[in-house]
Amino acid sequence: MGRKLIILLTVFIDVLGIGIIIPVLPFYVESFGASAFMVTLLFAVFSFFSFFSAPWLGALSDRVGRRPVLIVSIASTAVGWLVFAAAGNIFWLFLGRIIDGMAAGNFPIAQSYLMDIAEDDKERTTNLGLIGAIFGIGFIIGPLLGGALSQISLSFPFWFVGGLATLNVILAVINLPETNQHKDKDKVISFNPLKPIWVSLSDAALRPGLLAWFLFGLALAGQHSILSLYLSEAFGFSAFLISLVMGGTGLILVLNQTVLLKKVWLKYFSESRLTLNFLFVITLGFILTGLSFLTTLMLGLFILALGQSVLRVVMTSQITKHGNPREQGMILGTLASVMSLSMIIGPLLAGALFAARINLPFWASAAFSALAFLIILGENRKKGQSASDVSAQELEIAEQQMEFSS
């Protein structure tokens, strides 16, 4: 099996697991007598541990190589899911998510691996574009699979993903070679996840983008962690019906990234224009979703799926495009760490707000995305740049960078 296929399979299983857990997790956890806040706490505990592990593992892969770090990370995913599936009480649920989070470096290391094996810039862009496509496919299949497998038992979807991850470990050990030809054996690795974030924030040019990225993450994390509970509470949706809704949003994400991103968004809009427009769009999407009417719910979810899939690409590109190849793993790990930080705070806040009133998490997400919009708008005005000012050459560079970051 080709090494590129192994990497894409790794990303697919990660995303598949996320897709499966979103519609099924609330019902599975509630079977243990847990509250809605406990559901969001399970989302947050994984993010808490991945916040510490992702940048450290990314930097470690720069030093010792991608292969050993990636194999350990995949193995932790397998063990984590199997423990979660076999849980007899809430303690074991948390232990499963902690094990997975303690070595959650799959995604940034996979990105670094695909950059290593690329023979030229075009292939590197193509390789990383494949990750965006795999991400979307996983979010179509994952929720649908989770809903279908949950008809057998609520734990069966997690056994299924754990088995896939175990197979992935075996395939990686047998087939995956080392690709990092720029190992920095003298690299000093910090165990402080805040250090690379602080270094990035000290750069005035990066600071606005990172703050907006964090707020964007808060908005998404709050919505993702509470959506299944909201659909169940406000509309009486079952796990299977929720999985259909999630699969539909995943389909929108795939179509957006594989077709519309290149043929529409990047063709007619500049990077800064896309960022501002879609931050405004998702703010509207959060508001519509929280109105508790079925029509506005579907419209809001459509808008959110469309907007966030573009923003993930555009906002990531603004940070990664100037990365040092010798620091690529650390940079991507730092981005994952920032997102993990938002995914610690976002679910906890959403869970508390949901307990007070089921609509409040969506109003909070709307506020976060609106603030991110204002930050980017203020930075553009500060630089004296119009959101529509972009030359043909800059547009071509932006397009390449968007594909690279997806």
C-alpha cells in the first residue's frame, strides 16, 4: 500500500471518528445517566490533552522523524476509541478520550508527511488539497455510519472506529517509510504548549489572524459540541435523523472545497474579502440556527457548512504560508494547539449556556464570529487595504495557498 494512501487513511479515520461521535455521543453518554454538560465536558477533555500534545508531537516529528511519532499517535487513537467503546461507567469514557488526546498529533504530522513526499510545489499543493477532500468525505460518511451503526448498539460505532484505527497502525508499521529529510536533531522541544502560541502572538503581523482564528474556533466548538443535544431537545430528532443532518452538511463541505473554492470563491474574490464575507455569513448562520424554527435551522446549518469550510482554508493559509520548512511540524502543531484551546473553552461554555437556555450557545457563537470579523476588518483598515484590492498575481498565489492549506 502506498505511503500517500496510508496518510490519507490516517486522516480519514480521524475525521470519521469525529463524524461518528457528534450524532451518537449525547445518546451514548446519556445511557450512563450523564447530564448535557457532561457531554460537552467529554468534548473539552480530549481537546485539553491534545492542546498539550499536538505542538509537542509536531516539533518531535521535526527532530526524530514523522514515522515513529505518527505510529504512536495512530495507536493512541485506536486504544482511546476501544476504551471508550468498552466503558462501563463515565470514568472509562473520560479515560478513553484522555488516551486519544494524549497523542493527538495525527493531523498536523500527516500534513507534514505529505509535504515531505511532494517532489515539487505543485504536488505539495495537490497532496494537501487531498486532505481537505478526505476531511469532507469523512464528515459525510462518519455521521451516516454513526447513525446506522448505533441501531445495532450505541457502543458499536466506537468499536468500529477503534478496529479501523488498529488496522491503520498495522498498515503504517508495515508500509510507512520515514520521509523527513531535514531532521533537526539538536532541536529543543518545549513542553509548554503556550510558548509557540506566545511567540506567534508576539509577531504583530500574525496576532490579528491568530486572535480571529481562536474566536472562529470558539464559535465552531460551541456549536459542534451542543448541536446534537439541541436537535434532540428542540426538535425531537433521533440519533439516526441527526446523522442525516450531519451527513448533509458534510456533503456541502465537500462540494464547497472541491468545486466552489477554486471555481468560484478564489476566482472572483480576494483572500481578505473571503475572510470578511464568510465571517459575516457564519454570524448570520449561528443566529438563524438558534431561532428554534425548522426552516431557519436548515438554512442556518447550510450557511454554516458553506462558510466554515471556506474559512478553515483561508484563515489557515494566512498563518502557514510563510512557514520555515524546518519548523513546519511545529507551526502546524501550534495551529492545532490554538484550535484545541478554543475547543476546550467552547464546549464548556456552550454546555453551561445550554443548561440555562438551549438557544444561548448559538448566540455566543454569533458573538465570537462577529468579534473575529471586527478584528480582521480593523486590521485591513489599519493597513489601508481594501478587501477587494488584489492583483492577478496575488490571486494566483492565494489560490495555490488555499489548496495547500486545505
